[in-house]
Amino acid sequence: MVVSVCAVPRILSVCVRIVKEEFLRDAAEAYPKAAGYLAAWIRTVRAATWRSLADVRSSYPATDMVRVSSGHPVMVFNVCGNTYRLIVAIHFDRQMAYTLRFFTHAEYSKGYWKDEL
């Protein structure tokens, strides 16, 4: 008896992995007002399958892409309105989100962080 197995291609959906998640917990501890937002951000990102900035904006419409000194793009998330900024490098092809910086709006506006990344 011969059993034939038909291979059906599957599209695997891989959720975004957060690198340096402890950084976000530390930010939440240092800035308690942002703790709820950051916890929700972690849950949202873990469940996401973002492939582009447009996908990110479907979850976080106010997200901006900024090109830093190294020439690489980073995503800037407005946290708690305009109170804080979360800077993240998202590698869509690998489904990885690297948390880089967390600032107050005033610190972010100084712009020095762009030269550091």
C-alpha cells in the first residue's frame, strides 16, 4: 500500500521578538506614568507581525520613522501623548524590535540621541 502525502505550502506567521525587554521594565520603573503604556506596548509587539512602517502605524498611528547618524532608520513611538518617546529599531525581515532609548519629550527634543545611534 502506497500512501501519498501532498505537501501544502504554509505561510508561517512569526511574531515580533523584543530585544532588551528588561530595558522597558526599567523605564516603567523610572517613569511610573508610562508603565501601563509600556506593558501594553510589549503585549502588542509580541503579538504583531509587522512587515513595514504601515503595519506599525496600524497599531500605533503616531509612530514616525527617523534616520539617525548611522543612516539606519528607527521608529519613534509617542508614549503617553507627547510626554515620552520610545526609540526602537525594527528589523522587519527578522521580526525583531530592538529597544534603544526612552526619553522625556524634552530630552528627545535635544536631538543628541540621533548622533549616538
